[in-house]
Amino acid sequence: MAMTRRDFIKASAAASAALLVGINPGKAKTAQAATTQDVDKWVRGVCRFCGVGCRVELGLKDGRPVALRGVSGSKTNLGFLCMKGMLFHRIMYHPDRLKKPLYRERKDQPFKEISWEEALDIAAAKFAQAVKEHGPESVAYYGSGQCLTEETYIFQKVMRAGLRSNNVEGNPRLCMASAVGGYLTSFGADEPIGAYEDIEKAYCFFIIGSNMAEAHPVIFRRLMRRKLDKPQEVKVINADPRVSPTSRIADMHLQFTPGTDLALLNSMAYVIIEEKLYDEEFIKNYCKFKKPGKPVTDVGFEDYKAYLADYTPERTASLCGGNITAENIRQAARMFATSRGTMSFWCMGINQRIRGVWANNLIHNLHMLTGQLCKPGADSFSLTGQPNACGGVREGGGLCHILPGHRPVKIDKLRHQVEDLWGVPRGRIPKKPGYHTVAMFSAVNEGKIKAIWINCTSPAQSLPNCDKYRKGMAREDVFMVVTEIFPTKTTELANLVLPTAFHFEKTGVYGCTERRSQLTVKTVDAPGEAKPEVWIVREWALKLAEKLNDPVIKKCVEPFVGLDEDFDLPKAIWDEYTQKITAGRDNDLRGATYEVLMQMADGVQWPAPTKEHALKGGTYKKFVRGIDPLADKHAKDDKPYVFYGPAHKDAKLYFWLRPYKGAAEEPDSEYPFFLSTGRIIDHWHTTSMTGRIPELMRANPYAYVEINPKDAARLGIKPGDMVEVTTRRGKCVLPAKIYVGPMEGMVFVYWHDMHEDRMINRVTKDAFDPGSKEPEFKICACRISRVSGPKQLRPFIVQM
Amino acid sequence: MMKKLVMWFFMFILGAVLLAACTTPGTKEVAVKQKEMVPEQKAAQKVAMLSHPALSEQEKYIPCSECHARTTPEVYKEWADSLHGMTNVKCFQCHGTFETFQASPDELKCMACHPKETEHKPEGKHCVDCHLEHRFTAHK
Amino acid sequence: MPVAGFVVNARREDLKAVVDKLQEIKGAEVHGTDDKGHIVLVLEGDSGEEMEKVAAGITRMDGVISLHLAYFHAEDEVEKIERGEIKPRFSFGRQHEKSCVL
């Protein structure tokens, strides 16, 4: 090889240096690191992670994803992304991606690769066999708030009308079922009335049971911006047993003992009434007071007032403990009531509770009491954790008790409506709701469910007290299909693992927290043989129809036969869902066709009954005449607001007289600490995705147990020490983080870690809200003890 | 050491004879152009991780900010009090991790959240040329 | 594009770690080592100034005892300075400090 001039100079340089110390020079390999990549095309879509619904652009280089960026002026994120979002393209071609269908007859055998033909045949045969031998109740579908709306819709259609089973559930049961219950019972209609747009118009933020700085960073940024723009006028109240990064922008942090927030909320209402800060006009025009019981009784304002008499700020402050004083409660109530626009934000801290629905009702009570609803900058706004929990599962019929279009399954009229629209015989969909999540996996444990399809979620890690339910999933007589992109704790227990296309590898709609539907169109090919779920369901249903010799099953997917799975198939499903099913419902999406969504970069907010309205972006605020076309349609007088929600025939908002009730499991002498779980900014849910991004894994390699410094000093625990967290259900061993975060007497653990020692859902409690059936992940009792000094730990991700 | 190198450098300025010119690399047209870093930035990038005290595999799992709050408190404070600090935009998001460290982040990183700003900045300038590092509040 | 040859004196027990680290530097080539802890290093950079900083960084690496310059070839840099294309910078502010402090 010819030596270049530079090589010659280098050789001379090496020789001169070598001569000094008498070494024979010989070149070693030089490491070269690429620092940046060029992008030749940007394509639009929506972020894959949380429920905020950030609009993103995926950067492609030679057809491969290499970068991600926000778009200035986007309605949801204003162009900003969080670290998870900006790195998500890195997992698209990750080597761990599942690329071929995998099967094993027994769960103790290794998987072997099979063809799609065989895989769908097996899936259909097993489900058909279960239905034949044990009836429709022996099969189940467990989906996810990360599935596209089209996917959830077609799955539940085949399950309900095809297999005649209402065993259609999904992980949103674990995250927002209580919010649904709250909205329906208080306002008569699910999902927030307002939108993110209200943030820039609000003057008071009441954040309770949410660490939005970490769980919804991009929305938090909007709040922070608002606070910094008007630091004196805008007030932020953060109520949480743990001081979190969210508290940084707060004027006031109310730190209460876990579980006492119901009393706190009632006490704020007490102060608002006592100091006459309520909006008499709003209450008179739009509200009713309801006393729960059988039957529910109508009461008046005076009864409500009398009912709150127990919650004087003084009594409540002593009950709440922490840093709360009676004066704090009064101040918070005044800020809430007197601001020109108050927005409440809450998430899992309120929802994942044995009385999650009540807690939701009590927040809504405050908004009704003060008239902080429907006007600019005022809303009772529940945050959502998954990108399509609202759009797909809440609206698309992804839970056991609801049909698509916000229809309770047990109401004959609405059920028959759906059966007629689908063209299946009346009575095809059972009247009785199926198993809710905890009941479903209990039924798996008991062997009542013989075949279960788990789609795009990992219940083996995300269910509370998960060891108990993993036993059921591991049963040899339970056939388990898992559709996934990566190996997870759940694929470990599957018989059949089907590789699916990921975001941007398939087409479909995500509906985010603020009723906004956004379309992401297929841009890149899925690796290997991975397929979109809509194709999988269609093919599976056709085989089922054959095996069960049932033409109605075929009827469910007949309109979609032969369509191209990358675009035409999801489009046809979306058309059926929006044009037929949402017509005339409160989430009317008829205007939001694919054609419109392709034009509307920021998507459309429902109600959007017409194309004209959808092309204006849809409805920013529900129930307000002049903004919401359905409010105009349903108006019977000239009042500005019309609460036409499907659950309240009288078009009123209901105050619920809900008492304070503590957690299902409170600390005692044996288990003296509160254990609470939550999220960290760098990871998302079970880390099956974020754990495969090296930057994020470096940033947060494993779960810690956060301990208050006072408790740590008392127990002789030092930073990094290994600590055993024991509950009545089992124990975990995690490194300690000593931190003025959780209050004294409480420890906090992140739930993302997949490692058996640190998987905190092995010890959380599976008690659930009797109304919403959402488990109480947020509170149980534990004891902690130091087991050793710091240990070498390694991050862990399940491999196939 | 430094003196010695400088001395050598000036000796060569006096005595060097240039034999040939380097070939200039052709410019490629792409949608995103990474601005050529000035030599100083490049050097900083190389030096920064080298002069970092050696870390064990375990220590590399500690967030940068945990040590830097103590070792470079002024830099930490710049970040912690900034909008980035408040919204949890962490060190690694701009600077990368130990494997991908960049003292001066390339613009693709800025672009993730500030697409418009990276397009409208003056030609040939890098964001940090004008904006205060870590704070980004004002122009220098 | 100057080129320089150096002898790096490393602690014997750290020799391998130092070589690994040196190889991570862009434009650095290791041309040999011996069991006394000597490393023959060739650096190539865009400017003398830049190389100076890289060298300064190397002296602060764990396990490095000293660094000696044995050969320096300034190449076209001198010409560029003469033509006014490069202006040697002498900075004493934070800008300069930053690259050394980190």
C-alpha cells in the first residue's frame, strides 16, 4: 500500500518519539466515533410515549430513522420534547426487536420460530377450542392504552360480536379508570372539558397526586412557562405526600399523610363555603347535589354544607399531618376559589386508589363550587399516562363494561345500536360486562380463562401483587398469546409471541389527554416479519370463523378483507368507527377522517361532527355554546353552557357527598411505613422500550427506594445501602436514596425496574376501587431494613 | 509541558517549509448541516472526557449532576436554576453519556426541542456562540 | 494540520487503561508501548492550539505521569497564519478556561 505524505509525517513523528525510549513503532487501531447524523427527510407523527400527545417529526436518512424533533407552534408541545421522546427513534431498529412468530407448546420449553400461517392457525385453534369446550367467558383480550384506536376497536369487535365475550380489558384500568368514573359521575361525560390551551389562560394551578414534572414533562414546561411569565399573579399549589421536581414551581406545597387527601379536598370545600367564595349562580344554573347510597338521593346545598361540617381546617390539618396547617388549607382554598381561572391537574396519585373515583369527585366538587369550569383558564383536568388510553380505550370500547363511543355495555338500547351498526344479530354481544383487570387475572389464576391474548403491555410486571398473577399466567392450561415488539416479563410466560410493527411502521390514530386525535402514517418498514396488529386480528378472525364455523365472526372483519394493511385497512377501520359508531355520540369524530387528519398536523379535538368543524381543529372546550357544536345542538335555553353528557339525562353536574376514607392497607406496628410507587422522567412504564436506549439506562439504571433522611438516620441507612422493602406480599431489595422527597414514615419506589429483586409490583397491594376497579398501587404498608452496604448492581432488561 | 509545546510551535513557525497543501474535503448538500466546530471546541470535546477522573462501571451509573453539584458547583447552579434545570432537561440530553460525550452539543440535540431557533440562527454560528451556556436566557 | 510525536510516561499498572483512553481521542494513534510504561503517541489535529489542549488533557489523565514532545510538524498551519486565514487566539476568559476545567 502506498504511503501518503501524511502517513510519512506521522511515521516520522512516531519514529522520533520511539527513538527516545527505544520502542519499535507499530500503529494501533484508532477509535473513530461518529458524532452526528445527517437527515434527508422529516416526517410527521405523534410521540409514542406518554399521554401528552407531542407532535414530532421523525428524521430519516436513507429511509432509516436517525433523529427526532419537535415542531414549533404545535398545539400540544409547542415544539418541545422530553428525553424519552427525543430518543425514541433509537429503539426502532434495536437488535432485540422481535422479528418472527415464536411458539412453544409448553411454557417450560424453549421457543421456536414458526411461520405466520402456523402462528395464526394455532392462535385460532386454541381460542376456538376454549370457546367450544368452556364457553365464550373462557377467552379474554387484555390490551393497552398504547394500541392505535383502530387496533383496540377491531380487537374488541371480534371479541364481543365474534366470540361473544365481553372479556375485553386493558391496562388503562390500572391508570385512568377512576378518572373515567369521576368524570362520568360528576359531569355525566368522560374526558376533560378543557384543553392544554387553558394553561396559558390560567391563574392558579392545583396539582394533586401528580409528579407531572417527570411523568408529563412537556405539559409541565407549559405550566412553568406560565408561572415564570407571571410569577406574582399565577399561583401554583402542589399537594402531594412527596416533594418532587414538580414542587419546584409551587408557591405552596401541601404535604399530607398518604390517603388523607379526600379530607383535604373536603376541607377546601368547607373553607370556600365558610368564606362565601362559591359561585352561587353557577351552582344554581348547572348543579345538583347527590347523596350516595341505595338509592342515590337528591339533596340541597344546605345538606352539602352540613355534610362538610366534619372537615374544619383545624381538624383536617391534624388528620393530614405532614406540614399542613389550618391556615395552609384556608390559603389554598382562597387561591383556588378567587383566581381568574383555576386548573387542577392530577394523575395516578388520585386514580390508583381504593377511593379513586371519590377523590376525582371531590376535585370536581371544588370546580363546580367555584364555577372554575368552562371559562378560559379553568378546568378540572385529569392527566393520562398513555398515548392512546383516551382515544383508543376510553372511546374505542377497550374496557369490559364499555362499547365504543362511550356506551355502557349493559344498556340494551346502546348495545343493540352497536349490534345493528355492525350488522350482527341482536343479542350477539352479551349484556353482562366481562371481567375487569384484577378479576380477569384472578380468573386466569383459577383456570377459568383458557386462552388470553395480551397486546402491547406487560401485566406480568405492571399488575399489583404481580407474583400472584404470574402464577396463573404460567399455568400450562392457560394458552397465552402476546403481541409485542420486544421481549418482556410477559413474553416469558407466553405460548405464542407475535412480532408487531412499531410506531411509524404502521398507520393509525392516537387520541391524547385533551380529546385530540392525531394520525401517524407508516413511514418505515417493520423489521423482519413483524406485522401491524390490524392485519393480525383480521387474519386471526377469518381463521376463527372457519374453525368455529360461525359466519358472524367473518362478518366482523368482512368489510376489511383484502385491504392493504399499511394504510387502507386502518383507514377502513377508522371510517367504520368514526362514521358509524361515533355518530351522534359525545365523542363524535365524523369530521376527523383520515383525509382531514392528514391535513391537520395537530390533529382534531372532538366533538368534531362535521368536516368544516374538524378543519378548524375541532372543539377546544366542550359544553360551551359557540365553541362546541354539540352544545349548540343540545341547548334548550340561552345559558352559555350545556352539559349534554350521555350519563346525566338531566344535563346537570353532580356534587357528590363523599366522606374521607383511608387506604386499604394502612401502616401498623408490624409494617410501619407507607409504600408508594411512581415514575421517573427517564423511563416509561416497564422499560421494555426506554431500557433499550443506552442514554436512558445510564441516567436511571435501576430503581431506588427513596427514604426520608430522618427515617434513614433512625434506621442507620446510608445512601446506596441495600434496603429490604417487605410487605405482606413479599419483599424487594433495592439501593437506598436518602432524599427529602417522601415525608417521614413513607418510602417511595420507582416501578419501572424489570429485575426480580427490584420489581416493586411484586409487593404492592391488589386491592381495588369498588367503583372503577382500579387497584391501589399508590398506598400499602411496608417495613424497611438495611441488609448491606452499597452493592455492585447492573441494569437489567429481559432478553429472549 | 505547555511551555515546551508552545516553544516548539514557534520554532516551527520560524523554520517550517510547507511542501504541499491539504486537500479540502468536498461539501455535501444535506438538510441538516452540522456546523464545523472551531478548533477550540473540538479540542474541548476531546479533552473533557479524558481529563475526567477514571470511573468504575458502577460509578458511571450515577447521574452527572450528582457529582458535579459538588465538583463544579458553579456549572451545576447555572443548570439547576435554568429553565432546563427546572424542567428536568438533564446533562445527558445535551452532552451525551460517557460513550457519546460532547462538551459542546451538536445542533441536532438543540433541534429536538428548538427546531425553529436552530433554523433561524445566523449562518455559521452555533447556539452556544450567542446564548449563555446552561442558562440560555440571554445573549452573551 | 500539524502532526506531533510524543512519548507518554504512564504508570505501569495503568498502561492498558491509558492506551485505551488515548485511542479514544480523535486523531490519536498509539505506535507502540513498552513494559516500563512508555507509550509512543502520534497526534494529528487542526491546529497547534488545539493540540496543545489535547496534550494538556492527556497530562491530567489518570495514570499518566508525564508527556514529552519528540517531534512536531506544523504543516500548512504556518502558511495559513501568514495568509491571515488563522489568527492565533490568546484567551484568558471562561471560554478558554472551560475547556481545561471540565
